[in-house]
Amino acid sequence: MADPMRIGILGGSFDPPHIGHLWIAEAVREVLKLDEIRWIPTAISPLKPDGPVASNEQRRQMVALAVSGCSEYLVDDRELNRGDVSYTVDTLQGLKAEFPEAEFFLIMGSDSLASLQHWYQPKRLFELATLVVLQRGADDEINFNLLSGLASEAQIQRIREAHVTMPLIELSSSEIRERLRNGHSIRFRTSRSVEAYIKAEKLYLEPSENAS
């Protein structure tokens, strides 16, 4: 009997996707021996109600360009197609229904642990996926005790074992947008294909109050 597929979930506004996103995805794929990673652009994040700067279709296109040529990376646009507010638990339940035998790994930064209790149906998340917490170079030691009361001891132990250590990546989508507004180069901060798309679409040239 074949082993179940191991599928990573990397969600975000990807406004725009950058080299840091790719670096994270590849590190997690390699460390946890994942069969694939699904890149899921969010429609309207409950924690970022102002929404993205680029349109849904522009962000979909940029993610597709960023991961082009990587057979283990798939663009999953279910949240964009669903529209409205994007709840991670709904996405995971949909994936579980499609791939009932697969193991899912939800990738997130260590800073997300503190806000996890405010997510929609947080306890259900632990039943659907193993959290993969990223510990970056300048981050404090991950405080897995924040999960007490939300996850069982067995679930927390799986999360401890699945955490991935990353070097510090001083790069963000908001920084890229700021550089573009100021007429600065973004070369080597994102893929050449995404950079060319941003230039062709004349994205991020106007000030915006939206956050990364």
C-alpha cells in the first residue's frame, strides 16, 4: 500500500510573491519530504480586512509565474474563486474532502501562534492538518505552550517535530511595493517573470494604505 500524499499548504496575499516565499516553500518541502505544496492566494483575509493592492487575477498570475517550472508547486485558486472572507479551516476541509487519504501541513510563521486563538474554528485546524511553524533567524524560541487548550498534547508534539528553522529573510511584499512606488529596483527580490509582469501591469505605483 502506497504511503499517503504529503501536501503542504502555503497561503497568503502574495501581493506580490517574492523570493522569501519561494525559499520558505522549498525549505519546508525538503525538510518534511512533501510531495507537493499548494500555493493558495487569499481572497479577503479576516486579519487583513483592507484586502490586497493587486487584483485577484493579477495575484493569481504572479503566483503562477513565480512557481512556473516547479512540478511540486501548484497554484490553488479555490479561495479566489470562493470570494468573500477566506477562512483556512474551510480551505482545509475542502482539500480533505478531495484528498481524504492525504496528510496536510499548514505552513505559518511563529508570530501567527499568538493570534491563532482568534482564527475561525482554531481547534478544527489541528484535526485537519499539522502546523508547520517557521522559526526564522532573529525569532525568539517558539513558544508552543501558546497552543495549550487549543490542541492536544499529541497534536502539539507533532507540531514541535514539524517546525522548520529558517535563516532571517529581510524581505516583504510591502517593502517591494514601497520600492516600486519610489522608483527603486526590485531585481532579485522576486522572480524575473513576476518583475516583468509587475512592470507590464504598472502595479504598485500609487500609494496605498493596505498592508502586506
